[in-house]
Amino acid sequence: MAEIIKRLPALPAERALRVISGRWKPVILYHLFETPKRLSELKRLIPDISQKVLIQQLREMEEHGLVHREIFRQVPPRVDYSATALGLSLQPVLLALCEWGQRHAAELNELDRIAECVIKPVRAASDHFDGRNRREPHTSLT
């Protein structure tokens, strides 16, 4: 993780944008906000993403502390992905970006060209993130 962190910009806004940038990261996070998901569930929920890109995006978010990967030792093996407390703290940020995008489209009279926000308020993340417990899976936060 130190290698990834070292490559991030020092400017906080630029750092935040780098961490959440990507076509699929906000959508993947949205699906992990509510409950942990298996890779196959995420692929079914986001049919336009390739398996390779989904795995890559999950790995990047795991390295940045937004997603927790839990491996269950059973036959067959099971892996669940969940949003960490740090990942959950992005809920209001992603919702604000979505709402801003809608306002921007309205200002430019392009509402007919914009999709509905997939990011919706799921639950309050601010109560769960205190800056110390950033890798705690959200299943234990309820």
C-alpha cells in the first residue's frame, strides 16, 4: 500500500479525485454501500464492466482503503467485498457529484442526455468513519 500512497498527489482535492476516478469505481462502491457482495454478484449488477476491469478496480480500491476483501476458507472458496468505513464516508461525496452533474446538465439544457443518478443515500456513513478504523468491514458497523 505504501507504493500506491506514495504515488498519490499531495493536494487533497487532487488526491481524492485520483482515488475515486475511473468509470466504474463510484458504481462499484454504490453496490457495496448496502451489503457485501461476491465478485459474481457485482458482475451481474454491472453487466457492462469486464471481469478484468472489475477485478482491477476492486484491487485499486482495496489498496486505497475503500474496499475490504474477505476470504472465507470453505469449499468452494468464497470471497466477499465490502465498503470500509472510509469507503462509506464517500456516500455524501458521490451523491453530491451526481446531483451536481444533473444541475450542470440542466444549465446546459442537456437533461435529455443524462441518466438518472445511480448513487442514492443508503445510510449515514459519517457516524462510522473516525479516521482510525479505515479497514473495518461495514458489516460490523451496523
